[in-house]
Amino acid sequence: MLGAHGLTRQYAEVRAVDDVTFEVPAGKMIGFVGGNGAGKTTTMRMLMGVLAPTAGDVSWDGRPVTRADRTRFGYMPEERGLYPKQGVLDQLTYLGRLHGMSQHDAQGRARSLLERFGLGERLKEKVEKLSLGNQQRAQIIAAVLGDPLALILDEPFSGLDPAAVDQMADLLREHTANGVPVLFSSHQLDLVDRLCDGIVVLHKGRVVASGTSEELRGSAPLRYVLSLTADAGWVRGVPGVRVLDLDGATVQLEPETEEVAQRLLTEAVSRGGVREFSRVRPSLSEIYREVAAA
Amino acid sequence: MSTTSPWSLVALRELQVRLTDRNFLLGTGATIVVIIGIFAVQGFLMGGGAPSFTVAVTGEDGATVVAEAREALQETDEEAVLEAVQVADAAAAETALTDESADAALLPVADGWEFVTDGEADSQLQGVVSEAVRSTTLQANAEAVGTSVEDLTAGTVVQNRDISGGDDESRFVVWVAGFAMAMLFYMSAIMFGMAIASSVVEEKQSRIVEILAAAIPVRALLTGKVLGNTVLAFGQMAVMGAVALVGLTFTEYDQYLSTLTQGFLWYIPFFILGFLALACVWAAAGAMASRTEDLQATTMPLTMGLVLVFIVGLSLEGTARVIGSFVPVLSTILMPMRLLDGTAAWWEAALALVLTAVFCLVTIGAGTRLYRRSLLQTSGRVSLKAAWAGGE
């Protein structure tokens, strides 16, 4: 389990990250969400030890993280790149060795990952000759190469086509299945929603919400949509119900409690036909907008 | 899992990248060819091998004189050859001269000897033969009057003493060697220093630096880079020095081989420490740039400093030169020169080395600090002040 405890980073006059605390449990994939400048990258850099925190600390398995632990973390920085003039297999092998692998293991693993991502024919190709998408694949391989204890990935999906996103997601799931905690940041909220076991929302350097998507949704206000066969104007008069939007036979409403909602449904049925009565589940982006605006 | 330390992996990569770089190999190869060329031309122009003469004589007396002359000649050059050929008479001797089977003829005449040549006489040959004639005749005359040559010449020996220390030739050789070593240091320091700086900025510009910094300590990255390039600079210097010393044996200056080898061996530690003293500063200059285009600005103080060291090092004289030979980096140029011309004792060299080593520790500390603090600033140039004060 990877933990951030009160991480804070102060630049000259800006507090980029302010008292950020969250955990990435073993085998869980946590999405790190927030707008530009929310402090995601700064936080991830502090988790990796590339940047020293002004205050707070990072823990690994319940104790302070060490240099040796971090050598075995897989990291994909926001500003990414590889040596442009070196062959892709050679430099992945080099990176694997820096992560403590033997020459043989590093080369074998780099080769099999390159083959898996369809780069098997281009092992000797210089990185600068690869397409951007393939460079991105090589970059991902660099992060997972060293049999990582944990994965910290800054925007790993940006620049990938849908097929590559799926490949990547499978790769990450293999790691979580082996108990590796995975933290990744993304602007693609639908993707985060689909992949993640939990979410941490950062806004202006602070954690404004965190939990599983269910938990986050649970905290959202109760909303229903009711669609009738006739005009729904009468709903306005029902006590305990706030109408958000009324359009002929369809109304969006916010009942005070679940009981009020059920009573409303009973009345609707007694007044005539009901086409639809359903709970409105806010999308992650809606929740995000709400917490960010708060 | 292997336990290879990260800095050695970094150093190995530096070596591998440079040793497979065509430009580097071509440049080094070309320089070595030029050095070999200089010595080949020297050997061809100056030496042309040891002198070899044949002198025609008409009798036993002539042959004795020539044998005496050969001994004198071989005292200055033991490979020199001087042969006597017996001919029937003066006419036969002249024939031998015109058909070039003899370089000169030594013929007895009424009041002594005649030294006959076809054209201008070789001054060296004429010198040793005349001297041999004089000494053999003197000996015969001395015996005739009942005394000995030693008695006759007692007290006539004049010994030369040159208070400038060494003759013109040795001063010239020592100066050339000193200049070559100064030049070699200047070129290596700039070339490999620049290699360190651009290798650092390449990692920044390609953005791989954050992956590296996350995987291994920044200090290991710096150490590997500096040591890798120091090994390369030293290797190139050693090869060029060895080629030059071997080349020397093919010229007539080979008598200076032991002096120059000794000077060169002293030069090695000065070279290494002088290079190391600047290496971390070069790395810092690289880290303060964020693109290759910035390098020229951030490395300017270093290149200017080295130009200054080179010019000042070659122009200092007297006391200033002695003082300069203890100033770190400047000492890499001046102390080996002073050792070569014999004006410095070994303890002075050792002291200068210790001073350079201390200076090294200071620059390594400062360079590392600047490097660490500017390495991850990937947007724009980092000013010296900001780099020094900045957090990590």
C-alpha cells in the first residue's frame, strides 16, 4: 500500500500542493483527477521522490518509503521522453538495469513487452524514428519493465488510440491482479470511471473528494427523472419535491427523501400512465464539476 | 537481480555512446594520424639515418688515421659508419671520388696530408678526419722528441658551462613538449567538458531525466557521467601521449625520451585532477540549460576560463610562473612544464597536486549542488543564482 500523508509543496508564493493525504491500496487502481494546475503532477513527483515535499511524507507498506523501494516503483512522468538516438531495445534494457535488473532479465523482459505491443520488428529502431503512438508504448513499457512494486503514471492514456488504451488497461489490470497498487492521473473521466476502483479528486492543490465511484455517487443528491403519458405539470405542487426541469410529460426532480420519491410514483401511477421512473446517476464528470465548483 | 551499482551503469553507457560515435572516433583517429605525421616528417627531414662515409686512402698510415676518426665519430653517434678503402694512388683516389664510391680521399703529401673531395666537403667528416690527423701526428711527434701527448696537452682542456641550463636544442624540445601537453589538456578539457554538458542537456531536453532521477539517485547519475567522460579523456590523452613518445624514438631527439617520459608521467595526475576539477562544473552548466541551444551561454564562463588558463599558462615568466604552477587547473599546464625544464622539484609537483585535489572537492561539491537543483527545471535557462538557491 502506497500512502501520501499531508504532502505539501510550497513554491515561492504558490502552494501547489496543500496537505494532500490519500492511499493507494495493494491491488487497487486509483484514478487521480483534477484540472490543469490542480497539483497532480507535483504530487506524483513527490510520491516518486523526484521532488522533495515542503511538508508531509510518503509511506510504503505502513513505513516511510526508502530509496530502494522507489527504485522498484514504475513511473511514467508527465514530461516524458527517451534517448532519441538510441535503439529502443537497448535503452529499455538500460532502464531496466537502472531499476536493478540483470542485463539478461532486463533485455528478455523488454523484448517480450515490445513484442506484445507490436514493436517486435523494430527492436533496433532509434526512438526518434518511431511514431508518437509507438514512442508512447515504449514509454509505458519503460514504466512497467522492472517488475514494479507500485505504478505511478501521469496521464498514461493521453495520445493513445482506443485499441492501445485497451491494451494498456489490460496491462495495468495484470499488475493490480498481482497486488500492485496503481495510481494514474487522467483527464479522461469516462476512462477513469471505467477502470478505477477508487478516485482522488484534487482541486487547487487540495483533495476535495476521494473514495470509490459508488461512494462519490452516494454523496451526490438524490435525483429522479419521471416521464408520463400526459402533462407532468402537477408535480410542481407535490410537497417535498423540487423540480429541476419540466418539459411537457417529462420532469427532472430532486425529492427530499426516498419516501417522498416513492409516494410521488404512486400518485403518478394513480393519475395515469408512467413511461419511465428512474434514478439519475451522475457521471463522474458531473460529480467532479460539482466538487470542483464547491 | 544484479547488484551492479547505478553509477557504473551510467558510466558504461557514456563510454558506449562515445565509443560508437563516428565523429568522436574519426576526430581521435585524425589527431593521432597528425601526430604520427609530424614525427614521420621530423624523422625524414632531420635524421635520414646515421651518417655513413667512405674515405679512400693509399697506405697504412691513412687507414690508421681513418680508424681514429671513426672512433671520434662514433662517440657522438654510435651508429655512424666511417670506412677506409685502399686505392693504388692519388689518381685512383680521384677516380673513386668522381664515380662516388668514396666521399673523400686522405692522401699523404710532402708537409702532411691532403683532404680531397669532389665538391664541398661534409663538415662533420672533415672535422673528425682533421682532428684524427692532428692527434696521430701529434702523438708521433711527441714520441720523436721523447715526451707524450698527455704531457704536451696538459692544461689545455676547455670545458663548457652554460648557466641557462641546457643547450638551445634541449630548451626547444622541452618547450615543444610542454606546449603540446598544455594544448592537449586545453583541447581535452573543452571537448570532454562539452561532452558532459551536452549529455546532461540531452537528458533534460528529451525529458528522460525524470525517469532516470526516479530510478536512481541524482548523485549516481552525475558520478557516472563525470567518471565515464574522465576515463574517455584520460584514455584519449594516454593514447596520444604514447604515440608521441613512440614517435620520438624515430627522430634524432630520442635522447630526450627518458626526460620526456618522466615529464609525461607527472603530467598524467595533473591532467586527471585538472579535468575532474572542472567536470562537475561542466555538468552543472549542462543542467542549467534546458535545450542544446542554451549550452553556449551556460558553458561560456568555462570555455573562457580555459582559454584564459591556456594563454596565461603559456605567457607567464619568472616568479609569476612559479606561483601560477601552484594554482589549480593552471598548474596542469605550468607544473609539468617546470618539471620538464628542471626548475621544479618533485615536492613542488606533489604540493600542486594536493592543492588541485582540494580545489576538486570544492568544485565537485558546488557542481553537484547546482546540478541537483537545476536538473529538473525543464523550462528555460536556470540562472546561477536561482540554481544555487533553489530547492530540490
